[in-house]
Amino acid sequence: MMRMNKVFKLTLLVILVGAVSACGLMPSVDGVFVDQRETYKKAHELPPLELPPELKAGAIQDEYDGGTKTATAYSSNNKAVVKTTPLSEDLPPVELIKQGVDSHLMVRDSLRNTWRKTISALEEKNYDIEDKNRQTGLVYLNIAKDKGSSSMLSSLAFWKSADTEVYLIELKRTDSGVTLRVLDEEETRIENEVSKTLLSDLLTPLAQ
């Protein structure tokens, strides 16, 4: 029994000595965490970030966001400069330009808003929309042939018993806004009672 106690004590002593030796082999704290206090003292602030001139001019918006309030220019990789034209706040939102067969509405708004308002106004006034193509900016209408009546009801295509003609409303984006013209089935500019009525019917809704 005494012998076993001596062996146990000797084994415990060997383990303690080994543990102390292992602690001595561990790296010091200074070796793990590098002292950078002097480097930090010598550090200095970076210069302020320089923004390109084209970004200082203001946010760039495309025509579907309603145009821009200030003229903005930006450069692409090929150094070509593209400018966006601001929509004027001194002119009326919609203006009827009377120029014979080239009579049209000048809408000072985005193409997206003008398209949406045009479709809504035509539906509100019960025009028969045969087709519409957002990509080409064309709206196709079926309108009854004029029988000589001054009533607007005679020119609306929901009178299915009447013979109808196809008219087109063309929306085009320009530097000043959006032009809206009435064309015949061959996409030719025209001026008649139907075209005048269409432009008149769309004038007020597009101004809202």
C-alpha cells in the first residue's frame, strides 16, 4: 500500500513538472499582440473623397421617372457626353399646336405618364381601343365613319352597327416632352373632325 502511494505521488509530480515546462514553451502575450501604438500616433486622415463633376450636378433620372429638374451630363467609357434636357416649369403641361395636318399635342411630361393618361382618358370617354403597342407608342382606335352628325356619339366605335375606320394615336418622346398626333390607318398625318375631336378630348386629361 505504501509503495502504491509513492508511485502515485511520483506520477503526480512528473505530470506537474511536465505542465510547468509546457507553460514555459508558450509564446508571450507580446509575441501574439503586436504593439502598434506608435504606428497609430503617426497615422493621418485620408484626403476627402473627390466626386466626379457629373455626379455633383444632381441625380440622373430617365424619362420614365418624369424627367429631370436640372440639366445633367455624364460621360461613358468612350468619352461621349449625353445630356438630359430638363422639363420647363414656365410652360403649360399640355399645349395644342395647330399646324394643319401636323396639328398635335405637346405634353411636357414623361412618356410613361403620358401613355398611362392617354389610355385612361380614351377608356373614360368610351373609345374603342382595338390595340396598343407601348414599344412603338401607337394606340389603334376603331371609330365610326362620320354620318354628318355633330354628335360625338356618332363617332364612337361602340356603335357596332356602324361602319368603322381605324385611327392611330402616336406618342413620341422629344427633347421638350412627348408629342401626340392622330394618324390614319396608313400612319399618315391627317386633319379632320375626328382628329380634332381626339386632340380636344385628350387635352384636359393630359394636363392633370
